[in-house]
Amino acid sequence: MCWSCGFKKLSECKRIARKDVHVRKFVNGSKSPNKVMSYFTGFVYKLGKTYYDDYISTLDWCNNSFGVCIFVGFNSYSTECKITRSQETTSNGEKKYTIDVYSPDGAEILENYEPDGLLMLECVIPKGTLYYVNEYGEIVSERIKPIRIIGLNTTNNNEQPQ
């Protein structure tokens, strides 16, 4: 997954966590109740463990026509991002649920998830960690610590998961 700061300079998106920064990720469950897997990469997270890698701290980035992109790091969303559930009925009468993530102002859709087995993972970016955040609330960091798994109830329409 590529994180982009758009047409801003990378230095404008760079932060050092002055305190633990709470963020969210979407993950899939695993056989272990305290472990989950990243939705896109399959990386396994265990609750309470801080993940850090020397390679990730260099945050591999490049310039392209879309601005600066970072290809390595722990991706997450700001807690200010809007999360909605929606339901539609397909032509054959089946109910289809989706989870949508929007920018904090609600103007930009960032991602759309099919909720089969989808869970939300509350995490912190530990104090002192280098991270980058763009105007859409998308974050990439060199460290992350999962703290709580939240199941997503897909029976309620257009509600923010609690």
C-alpha cells in the first residue's frame, strides 16, 4: 500500500509523536483471539506488542507525479476519519454490506472494505515515534502498538462502529 502526502512537501506531513497517538486499522481475524492480520498485506499483529523495524524507520519514499509516496511503514487512519457501514440489496436479493472510510471532513472516500471477517484494530503510535499524516487522515508510522480489537456489526445501516 502506498501512502501519499499529495503535492505537499514530505516535511509538511512529518510528525514526531509527543504522546501516544491513537489510530485505527482494519484487519482480519485469526485463529488466535489476541492476533489479527492486516487486511492488505496479511502481516500478523498481536495485542500489546509494539512493532518496529529498522528498515521501516527509513521509510522508503520516492517522488512521482502524485507527489511523495511512502511504500514502507505501518499504515493506519486517524481517529478523526469517518467510518460508515452501508447495506444494499443485490439483484438476486442478497444483502451486501460495505465499510467506507472517509477523510475527517467527510469529503473524500479513502477506502471501501467488504466486511467478511473484518475487524477494527485500535492502536497507538507510541510517544517519540516518527510518523507522517496527510490531509485525508491517512497515516504511516515507523512503530505501532495494537491495543484493542473491535468487531464490526454489519446489521446497522450507516452507523459509526463503536
